[in-house]
Amino acid sequence: MMGIYIFIFFAYLFGPLIIMSITAFNSAEFPSITPWECFSFRWFNEGKIAYDGQHLAGLLSDWRLHDGIISSLIIGAGVVTLSVPIGMAAAIVLTQVRSQLRDIYYSISIMPVLFPGVIIGISTVVLWDRIAGLGGEGFISDIGRNGIFLTILAQTCFISTYCFLIFVARLQRFDQTQEEAALDLGASQTQVFFKILVPYLSPAIASAAVIAFLFSFENYNTTVFSILSDQTLTTVIASKVRLGISPALSALALTIIALTIIAAVTYEVLRRRAEKRYAESQEKFVKEKAADNRINKKYKAGFKIPKGITAILLIVVFATYGATQIVKNDLYGQSCIDAADKEKKSKFLEQLQTLESNELTDEELSGGSLGGNQDYGDIFGDPSLFQDFGGFD
Amino acid sequence: MSADVELSDVSVTFGSFYAAKNVNVKVNGGEFFSFLGPSGCGKTTLLRAISGFQEPSEGKVLIDNKDMSGIGPNKRPTALIFQNLALFPLMSVSENIAFSLEVRGVSKEERKKRADELLELIALEGQGEKKVHQLSGGQKQRVAIARALAVEPKVLLLDEPLSALDLKLRQRMRTELREIQKRVNITFIYITHDQGEALTMSDRIAVMNEGELEQIGKCDEVYNNPLTPFVATFVGENNPLYGKVTGIEGDKAQIETADGQYLAMMNDSKKLNIGDESIAFVRPESLFIPRDGDSFDNKIDVNIESFEFEGNLKNFYARLQSGAKIKFSVPNAIDTSSISSGSSIALGFDSSKSVILPKASLAID
Ligand SMILES: Nc1ncnc2c1ncn2[C@@H]1O[C@H](COP(=O)(O)OP(=O)(O)OP(=O)(O)O)[C@@H](O)[C@H]1O
Ligand SMILES: [Mg+2]
């Protein structure tokens, strides 16, 4: 029962991602699984020039996407360098504030996460537009209208709050007498900060940096306003989706998912290795101390079946099934793609021919018996229409 | 190098609460001096005032006759060993010990040399590379001492450093601390709520209660000649006998209690008058079961209630006729087979081993 529940939950969670990932390998112009055209990597590479001459960019050839990624990386780096120190400073201040003021300070500090991102984005633009206006021509006016700069500031507003929370959590477990001990041993306040506090906070600094970067990288609602005429990855994707989805986006999604999984797995492996090393050093120490070989016994771990075995089996079964189907029906490789394109092209030509054979008359094109231009575009061309209107101030 | 430490009229307040009140004491250079008092009496507060973490609300702290007000903890010639040790968990043992040198910009080789010297002093040679969490409780203790000594302080302040250790280790560390103090020959100011610890290690002790000093003196002086009922009952055990003064002759006074009259020594500092409410104190080990030829100037009839074997001592709990409880101890070597619970016996004690003091509250109620 429990198993079924978990399966449904995971299917709900990861189903769309898996489907989307599969569509990245279908050569069709629209992301789809079931008419399966051909298995191909084209959406990761060049994309295709469609039979009607339109270029459908693949992941590697899409310069707008590349520019967006670069901006996103720059913004992410900027946000990390600003948010982490700000969050850290704010959290350290919290440890120094006493009594009732503390609650007020805390509430104010976490408020930015409660604001809608849209508002943060817009207000940043409004403020800096004014500042840029004051500065006349020159540096101030340049950066005040620089989308990347504004986005860094706007995102930092609320991302530094997440960093703040991470540091607060770590500082809560900090033993303040360590600072006092360092002071007592002759350290200055600066030395206490760099030799005691920063080393203690370093895990929090790392996680705050990662979190800040991820939040920045995936942010849309603040960025879409503050980015002005520039583009980040998220705004590029959003604008692409507006024009219709392309399998290149599936390819991008899959790449991002893969990178995330690789990063997570690497992190986990490194962490376990460090943990193991720590455990070993501890064990060595205990043995040394005990000088007694009762605990020097070697334990041989038996092979254990991993818990996720059903899920893995399921994935393997489906993948094998899919792969055999593709191979059996010869749905892969350049020849398949060429054949599919040829078929589409001929269909297209057929349609063109039908269109040409049903040629419209001039009269039909000019609006029929009613005559004249029937659209309303002309309405603003009429000089008398707004005569009585006071006009725009 | 050691230094005198003088507290002159020091008070520390938190709001309207006095954590320390009008403390006057002079600790001599090279002395092992202890502040003894129950939990919450303001010992840590006093120590923080000496080390510079807490400015006194009133009064002055003088180290080597220099007024320390306005001088921060990192500028005072003191080193503090914290109640929880406060070793740096991310550093190795050597790094911990050499921290004070590092912040002073001492070169790496020099630091290593000094750390090795100190490791030898605390008998942890070759363990400098270990992390703090790999040390046992007693070893951590010694590392904390070495770290404090690395600054070459003139005064070492220790805040109940042994309280987290088990009994055996605590006893061993007492001797070690005392030895280290003799070797480095600096002033040790030691804080504890354990009177055994204070008595065995210190040259002099100061007994504190609710922020005030009750008595300062050599250990035996404080033990044998307490000045207040609090000191009498906090330092060692004491049986109180409540009554009124009925006669005074020389340095002795006669006290009339519900169970009879006793003679006890008077402390000249606190004069008693006839008719004053007072308490005579007699320690469990000063109450004797009279044998042939013994003569005591005080006799007391008790009814034995229970008995407890402590090893070197046998403790008897008894009641007087008035119902007051009394405890007496007999060395294990003495045969007490004739005494059983329920039996009534007469005990004797010498007036010179008993102290009479004006009535005031005790340490244990
Ligand atoms: N920062 C502070 N603010 C308010 N009150 C305090 C502060 N520090 C200490 N106190 C109070 O001062 C009194 C003395 O505290 P102190 O820490 O000196 O006790 P202590 O004698 O060291 O006790 P223990 O043996 O338990 O360590 C206590 O009643 C404590 O509540
Ligand atoms: Mg304390």
C-alpha cells in the first residue's frame, strides 16, 4: 500500500520531467513522444532548418540562450558576492541585539522574502530610474539603467534574507565563549572574526552561496522587470515559450536536470568520503587508546540490496522497451531523419499546390462586396475621431 | 612573573540585581587563591570582572597596583580558563595552544617550539596533531591550561575547570593543577563550589554568598574558625545547636538550648552579649563517644536513628530530645558494635572545638 502511494507520488513529481526529457530526443519539431519520428540528438546540437526555411535552433546553436545563460551566471555571481556578506553581517548583528528589539529586528530582516518578487523588481527599477535621472549623463545614469546591475540589486534584496536565515541557524549553535576565549588570549576583534567566527561559519557560507546562486539562477518574477532590455536564461525561456515550445527547450531542461543530479551526486559522494575518513580517524584513535584488539576485529559488510531497487528496475525495463522499439522500427539515425523531412516537404508542397489551385479572386482579397479595408487599424488614422477628447497630457 | 590582584569595593549589578556587592580582597602574587561559594553566588561574575569581560558597576580592579578600568580582556595580563573550557574545535591541539602566539604574530617555528614545550608541561607530548574532540576530558582540561599559559599571563583565572570531570580524575587534576602552579609560579585565582577542592589546593580561600564575601582566610582558619553561620555550614559539615547566650567568660560563651547548656568558643570579631539569639556549631568529627578517662566540657544525649558506612568513616544520624537532628562520625577503626539504631547514648565534645556565632541563616536549610 505504502509502495503504491510512494510510486504515485513520485510519478506525480517526476513524471512530467521524464516525459519532457524523452521528447528532447525526438526529431519532430514539436515536443512529443507519440508520433515518434526519429531518435536524434539534433535538439542538443544544431537544431534544424525546417522545410519552410525557418531555422529552429538547437541548444548549441541558440545564441540568445547562450547570452541568457551568460547573463544569468554573471548575475548569480554578483548576487552571491553581495547576499552572502549581507546575510552574514545581518545574522551576526542579530546575536548582538538584546531583548525585545531582537524580535523586531528579526521580523524586519526576514520581511523581504514575504514581498512578492514582482514588487521588488518594479520598485528597484523605479528607484534607479530616478537615481539615473538625477545623475545626468555618466556612470550613475549608465548603471542605473543597466539591467544586469539592477537585477543583481533586486535579487539580492530577498536572496540575502535566505542567506541570513542560514547564518542565523548556524550561529544559534555557536558557543559565544569561544569568542571570549580568543579575546582573552589576546586576539583583536578582527582576528576573532577571521580566525574563530569565519571558520565556524564556513559550512554556512558554502551553503548560503549555493542557495543564493540557485535562487538567482532560477528567478523569474523579479528579474523579468529589473532586467530591462537584457535577457537572462529564465526570460529567454519564457519568451521562447510564448512563441511556441520547441524540443530544444526539452533538451535544455534535460541538461539542467542532468547537471543538477551530477552535482548532487558528486557532493554526496564527497561528503560520504569525508565522513568515512573522519570515522576512520576516530576509530584509529579509539583503537590506539584502547590498545586492545578486541575491537580490532574486521567487520565485513554483507551485500545489501539498495532500497530503490524497484524504481531502478522499472526505469531499466521501460528504457529497454523503448530502445528495442526504436531499433526494431529503424527510428534512429540520419537516414530516418532524412526520410521524415522528405515526407514532410512533399506534404508541404502538396498543400502549397492545393492553395495555388484555389486561387482567390481580387475581389475576395479586397474584402468582397463591402469593399475597403475591414480591419480597425485605420481607426487612429481618422483625424476627427478624437476631436472632442481633451488629449493626453 | 606573577602579579597581585586587588578588588576594591567591587560591585557588579544587572539591573537592580547585585551579582557582586562591595567585594574587597587582595590576592598576593604567586598565591593559589580560591573563591568558594554556592551556584549563582556571583563567582563567575567576579572572575569576569577581573579578566575584563565585565566592567564593575562600582569599585576598581587593580592588577599589580594598576587600575584596570577601560582595559579590555585582550590587553590584561590575565588568562581565563572557562567553565566549559571553550577550546577551539576546528583547530588541532597545538594550534589551540599556540593561538595566543599566532595572534601576536609569532613565527611558525617559534609557535611550534612553544607548543611542544607546553605539551610537555601538561604531559601530552606528541599529541599536538590531534583534534580537540579526540581528547579525553582530563586531557582537554590540560590543553585548556596550556593554552592559557602560552600567553605567559601574570594571573591565571580558573572557572570551575574540574566540575565536568569524574571524581577520580578530579582528584588527580587537583594535584596536577597545584603542581603546575608551583612550576610556573604565577597567581592562580580559582573558582569552585566544591569546598573539598578549595581546601586541598588553595593557600587562601574567600567564601562567597549572594554576591558578598563572608570570610577570607587560610583554609584551616576558615574551617576551624568560621565567622558566620553560612561559612560554618558551607565549608565542611556542622551541627547547629540553637539557643541563647547565658554567660560569657573570656573567649568562651555559654549557650542555653532546649536540650541543655554548652560551652563554645567565641569569635572576637563578632561580639556576643548575654541574651543574644545564637548558634553553637560542632562538627561531626568533633563529637566523641566518651571512653574511660576521656573528659569533655560538653555532654549531649542523643537517640541513634540510622547509620551509614562511608569507608574511612562511619556516620551516625541521631536526634536530640528536642527533636533536632545531629550527625557524628567515627573513624572506621573504632569499634561501634555496641551502638544500634534506637539506642540512647551520651556524646561529648570539647568547647575549643565548638564555635558560637550570632544567629543568621545557614548554607543548608
Ligand atoms: N548577563 C547577566 N545578566 C543578568 N544576570 C546575570 C548575568 N550574568 C549573571 N547573572 C546573575 O548573576 C548571578 C551570579 O551569576 P554567576 O554566573 O556569577 O554565578 P556563579 O557563582 O558563577 O554560579 P555557578 O557556580 O552556577 O557558575 C546569578 O544569579 C545570575 O543569574
Ligand atoms: Mg559560574
